[in-house]
Amino acid sequence: MSRALLPAAPALAFEPELLLMAQGIRAAIFDVDGVLTDGRIYLSERGEEFKAFSTLDGHGLKLLAQGGIVPVVITGRDSPAVRRRVADLGITHAVYGAADKLAAAEPLLTQLQIDWPQLAVMGDDWPDLPLMTRAGFAVAPAGAHIEARAVADHVTRAAGGHGAARECCDLLLTAAGRYAALLHGHLRTLDRGN
């Protein structure tokens, strides 16, 4: 593909009002079950826990970090599968087994020197509500509990574990004015055959 054939503008677009609401975000907290996964938990007969993660979501979280927005994971459960996935994505700010997600988030915000209006939160159920209602921008995946959808500024078209987190990442990067540059950087890399 020659440089002349690169698209002038990204194909992805969001409503201008939504982008205005999502501006100024410096970090984003993601729940795991129901957000980064479809919410189902598979247990072996020996009690081993298995989860399925979307590669779209994983790449979106990496792009978010590249775009200068810190990805954070706060989950109510703890499992080797989740820890492995978070480590593989290079996410350095994570809290596992958080019974009180608000209490888990506050020290992280202090450490990152971020205030609630500069934070996005993506959650799908009641344990996420204290974070979602305080955040500057709240997102729920399609299929989230009705109370999470009710407080969300945006409900994704994609379901949890099927690209919902990627949609959130794309939205935040677009609102920050960084999506197009990241996309064109990838296209130039592909164009050079690297």
C-alpha cells in the first residue's frame, strides 16, 4: 500500500457530544468479569478457573497506554488467568480481589495524581457503581446490569469480552485527539512491511 492510499480520516466516528463528555480523561479503570470477559467463569473439576479474553480489547488497552491514558484494572475476583492477562498487556496498575472497589481506587488515583473528573470507569454491575458515579466519564458494556447502564455516559454496542473495552478505548483516544495518529502509525508500519 502506498502512502497515497492511506485513508485521510479514520472510519470510526462518535457523536460530537459524546466526545466532549470524554475529554480530559487521563486514566481509565476497567472491571474484568463482564467487561474484559463475557462474565462467565469456567471451573475445572479441580477448581481451576478459566476465562476468555478478546484480542480486540487487549490491543485497545495497549493503544490506550500508547496514547497517554493510563489503563487500570480493578476486579472483585482474583485468579491466575486474570493476573496473567493483565501482565501480558503490560498493565502495571491493578487491584485483584477488591471487595470495595472505591477503597481500592482511591490510593491509585493519589499515586497517579489524578482526580475523579480525569478518570473514566468501565463497569457492568453493582460493585462498579461507586466508581462509575464518581468518574468523569462512565461506560457500560452492552448486556451490563440495568443499574450500570443507567449511570453510564455511554453504553457500548459490543458486549463484555467481545470488544466492549476496545470500543471504550477507541472512544477515549478519539476524544483525546490521539486515535488518528495511532491508526496512521500502524498503517505506516504495515506499509513498510515491518
